[in-house]
Amino acid sequence: MKKIILLLVMTCFAAGISKAQIYMGKESLITFFSHTAVEDIDAKNTTGKPVLDAGKGDIQVKVTMKGFKFKSGMMEQHFNDNFMESEKYPHAIFKGKINEKVDYSKDGETKVTVTGNMEIHGVTQPVTMEGTITVKGKQVIIDSKFKIKLADYKIEDPSIIGKKVAESVDVTIKSTLEPYKK
């Protein structure tokens, strides 16, 4: 992750973009929720730290799969061992571009769409998601809710009792970013 951030920052400096246009995640919360007749499953993850190049509109998030925390240790183990195969596929990565122009110089909220590629479980898929970007002082807050179809990423429900996980899960990301400081 440090290499990716350093490369992004160096690219921006080489292009003459000031470092104030690079924002890094200070705090993030990524959640997912699955509802089936058998059970509801939800988890929270704070390991994802987005990097935003405001000058280009590029955004990237890398999330450690073992960072998802569940109500039950058994669910967490099942998620990592059977569903996500976290030893083999330790991260989910999103790389995309914000489609709308955002004025990062003044406070306000902008509805945006972000188009890019999501890699989960070793499979990369093109995605477009909606969200908001809120500028508040020097902070940039990103907020989005979207669905992920498990079959798109070759994630199967190994349960023999019946479907424990929905075919699509709701994912929410809320992150506060601050200007990158060397």
C-alpha cells in the first residue's frame, strides 16, 4: 500500500499537482450486510484507507479481508476460510475515477458516480457506484452504498443447510480523508 501511495504522490508531483490535492483516508468504515431466511450477517472493517487524487479524480481503496469483524468468531472464521479464502486472496481493491467535477476548494456536498474496477477473491469486475463527496474544511468525506453480486466474483455459499448468505450483499463505505502530508 505504501508503494502505491508513494507512486501516486510522485506521479502527481511530476505532473505539477500540489500535494494538497492528494487526500488519504484518516478513518474509514466499510460494512457489509447480507439477509436471508436463515440469518442476517453483518461485518465491519476499518482497514481500508482510500487515496484520492483530487486533480485527476482518481480514487483507490485497498481493504484487508481479515479486517472484517463479525459478532461471532465462528462467522469470522467461516468468512475467511470458506467464502473469501483470505489466505489466498488477502485484499479487495477498487481503482476508479470520479465522473463529476468536484470543487475541493469550498465546503459542500456533491453527488457523484465512480467508475472503475473492483477486485475481490481474485476476480476483477468493472463497476459503477453512486455516492457523495462532502468537502468540510480540509477534509473530504466519501460516502457510498452499493451491492456486490457474489457470483460475479466466484464466491460460493458452501453451506449445506441452505443459503446463509444472500446472492448480493450490501456494502457501505464512509471515509474521512485529509490532505497528504509528507
